[in-house]
Amino acid sequence: MQPLLSIGMVAGAQDQQWRLPQPIEGDPLPSVDLPLALKVMLFRRGLKSPEQVMLLLSDQPLPAADLHFPELTAALIRLKKACLNQEAVAICGDYDADGMTSTALLMRAFEAMGASPQAAIPSRMADGYGLNSGMVEQLHAQGVRLLVTVDNGVAAHEALEKASELGVEVILTDHHTLPANRPKALALIHPATTPKNSPYGCLAGVGLAYVLARALAAELKNPASITTARDLFCIGTVADMAPLTGANRTLLREGLSHLHRSRCPGVQALQQLAGLGDRPLRADDIGFQLAPRINAVGRIGEPSLVVDLLTADDPNRAFELGRQCDALNRQRRELCDAIEAEAVALLESDPSPLPPFVLLAQGHWHHGVIGIVAARLVERYQRPAALLASDGEGQMRASVRAPDGFAVDRALQHCSALLDRHGGHPAAGGFTVQVTSVSALHQALNALAAQWLQGRGEDLLVEPEALLELDQINHDFWQALQQLEPFGAGHPKPLFWSRGCRITDQQSLRGGHLRLKLEQHGVERQAIVWRWPDNAVLSQTIDATYTVTQNHWRGESRFQLEIQALRPHHQVMELLRSRGSYRVQRIDRQSLELINPDGETLVSRINHEGVLESDDSRASHPYVAALLQEACIGLGLRP
């Protein structure tokens, strides 16, 4: 069992509970040239051999896509015909960053290969999610006989029936959960159709669009047609929080080193507006700078703006369109902050316990941003959350987000009898429901979430992966950490912890953030706490969990700790057992003292090989040895 060592500071309405990792004795990967803390972290993530670590660090060639997507060949035959005959091809995307970048990617590629593509993205406010029958009828009237969906389509049964009826052929590329009945289409390009353990099984919508465009370019011997496709793949993949494993990781590692010199004027404009400069970009730059400017448009504006931006060839026009995206992003932030404040006030003014599934409904909330606010509530309360806004005529439309382990798509499928429409994947989804069914729906979702919480526990779990001393955070460590990038879903940033850090300075920042200066063993590091609670009080000496980043400001770069959790530091730790309470404390940086319930003491130390040793024969007893190993983690003697 992992040691549960401390109840931390209050966050939202719940306590944080720190769960420190299992002890590892010595160097688990001695032949791997990485700092010990990173090797320990990788070992705890399941990379038990040097070969597995090397696979993570190196780029693996991808297999031929047509060997993994059984219907790709059929799609290529039809698209090749469309390009050679300069046919009109409609590309139906979604209004999030994944869908809009997918649409722009295929627009640029198909046009360069000879087809006449046009974008067909529904309006979030007017049309709702995905392809619909009205869109199919309109496109047919315009002479379109071939339609390619990106990031949607597998659940659009009525629209696909209408397309079949009108003689419009459809190629579906989508990564959302496949329905029980196969959707009617000329070809289906979907991760679920790939073999088990396929590197393509993790692709988002933009990844599938990239695979399709690259295969078609190869078929037509026109590599120049996809010059900017990989740039849009990088942005859409990170923005959609697709798992950064398999093909996503391979292609993203290739693309990030070139993204800052993209030949796409729209991408150049976004980077300029974000102030990213002429340096190689990291996944964080996409996630926090580029993606929000794109996503904001689909949430509160018209998605055609992003497609126009990313398909523009004139840099001046691209920059003007980018400025419009920038303005919408500022407006989106204001809306999110206002709705979040209202949602938190509703929850915290309610005297009853926080429900297992957080569900809030307000008619005036904006459909476009409730998903972002739902994600913030998940982060704050660590339980599933749905926010509902009025959809007119007695209906409400919702966005759902959930922590790891709670599958949104399965939960909505379980409640499908109460829903008019639903869709999504394990981490996020959406649905439409009659107002009269909201109460019954909340009861059903609460029952599912309560069962999930029973196994997980209700406290906010803080689970650092490895211990760091502040003096270990230096240039060499940073260079090694960058070798493990890109970080994201499926391969998150390592969460480190440090103990006994003294706060030498603190400063409140605009937006409710807090800047700290932490000191340990004579070394200081700057730290930032995002969204710091106004009423929270800090101890003078704390333990902290954090990710390590670099802060770029006015041409200067410095290390910054992005704090995830803080707790008061205690010199003495208690280990509760059936035989009583054992107290442990550090004597110095390498030694500890264990005091049993009878007051007897035992001293042990970490030797130069990282192995725990003692002159006291009692330390070799399995029961005592287990206590000492646990104490080494809790007192920071082991990474």
C-alpha cells in the first residue's frame, strides 16, 4: 500500500491528500543517461528497461497507413478521382480546434492536388455539433457529390441517410466513439478500425486528416501539396489533448522542431500575436498560446474565421484575421471567468455536501464556453462535471468533463434513455436533454459517479512522482527533461515534490495568481501558483508539488516551478500501524531516526549507492525494513 502521509491545504470545498510513491532502492535504470529523479519517474510509469526508455526518447518509423486503416484505399481511389477531375469536395469539420485545423489541413491539401474544396462547419449556436441533414441538402444543391467529414460524422445517422438518398458519397474520418451500427459511408477512417496496439490508434481528428492527406499526396506524387499539413497536425493534436503516444508522439516530435518556421501565413500570424518569437516551440506553447486563440473562435464566433486564417496565402490578410481571433480569445476569457465565478458561488452557497457528479444549469450561460468552465470545475473538485445552458423549446445543451478514470462516453450511453442526443469520448462529451429530465439525469449520473468515487476516494489526491531538491533544478536537468518532451495526455509533465522549502517572498498577481520565491539549502527558485484561493493562508515552511518550466520574459529565461499543491512542512512524520504510531525524523540529508511506540530508537542512513543501511540488526526485520523504506520517501531521502 502506498503511504498516505498528510492532509494538505484546503482547495475548493475539499481537502488534498498527498499520496507519495512506492519506494525504489538505488538506481532503477543505471545504464540510462538521465538524472536519477527522471529515471525514477519513468520507472514508476512502467518503463522498466533501458530499451523501453530508448523507445520513448527516439523516433520510431511508422508503418504504412493503408496496412492499418482497412478502408483507406477506397477513400484514396475516390479522392484521387476528385482531384484529377477538379471536383467540388465539401469538408465537414467540427467547431473546435481539432475540427477547424483538420478542415484547413484538407482544404489546403486538396486544393494543391487539384480538387475544388469548400469548408462546411456547423455553427455552434445555430446548428449544434456535427454534420446534419440540412447541411447535406444545401451542399447537394450547390453541386457537391463528395463529402469528407473530419472530427465528426460517425453519429450523424440522419445526415448520412440523407446523403445516400441524394447520391452524395461520404468519406468519414472521425475519432469519437463508434456507434453499435456501422455508419453508412463510402469509407470509414477511424482509430477503432486499426489493429490492436497500432501506433495510429491514438490519433485525433486532425491526425486522421493528416494520414489521409499524406497518403493521397503520395498516391498523386505531389509532396509539395502537404507542406503545411504537419504544422496544422501539431496544433490540432495538442489542442485536442490527444494522447501523445504512438503516431502522435512521432509526428509531433518531427513537427515541433519546424513549427516556428511554418510556411502557413496563418500559423505565422498566431505565433506573432502570441509573442512566441523565432524559437523552436514546445507543446506548451501550442496548448497555452496558439490553441486558445483558435478554440475561442469556434466557441463564441464563426469557425469559418479560423479556416480562412489557416488557408490564407497573404500574410497581411492572415495577420488581420489573427487579430480577430485574438480579440475573441480575450472575450472568451472574460465569459469563462464570469461563468466560473457564478458556478462556484452556486456550489459553495449550497449547504448540502458536494454531489458525486457536479451538474449545474443556467439558461443564460453561453454554450460555447461551458465546456471550459466544466473542465475548471473538474480541476477544482476532482469529480465529473456538466454545465447546461438553454437550447430553447424546453431543451438544455450540456458540456461534460471528467477526471481520469471516469468515462464520460460510457456514462452518457448508460443514461441515453434520458437524453435527446449525446456523444463524446472518455474525458469529455456533450448532450441535449429536456428540462423535465434534468433531475432524473442528475440522479443517474450521481449514482455512477458515487460508485466511481467509492473506489477512488473523495479527497483531492496529490500524487507526486519523484522528489527533487531545488539545487538539482539546473541547466543539465532542464536539458534532460526536454529529451522527454513533448508532454501531454498519455505522457504528462512529471510532477515533482520538494520538502522543507522556506517562503522568502510572495506576491499576489492580477487574475488571482500568486508568485513565490522558495529557498532550500541556500538555493532559491521562483514559483507560481495559478488561481490561488483568496482566503488560503501559507505556512512559512512548506512542502510543494510542481512541474518544472522555463519562464521567458523580455529576452531572459529562468526556471519556474508551477505549483500544483502545497502543504505545511512537518519535521516529524507519523506512520500509523496496528501496533501503534511510529515517529520518524531526519537527522541530516542522508539519515533518519525511527522511534517505535515504546520510545525505542533506530538510526538508518542512505549510502553512496542509494541503498538504505543500518548498524542496528533490527533494521533487517521485514516489518521494520518496510517502515524505513516508507519513511525514506516521506522524509525526502529517496527520489
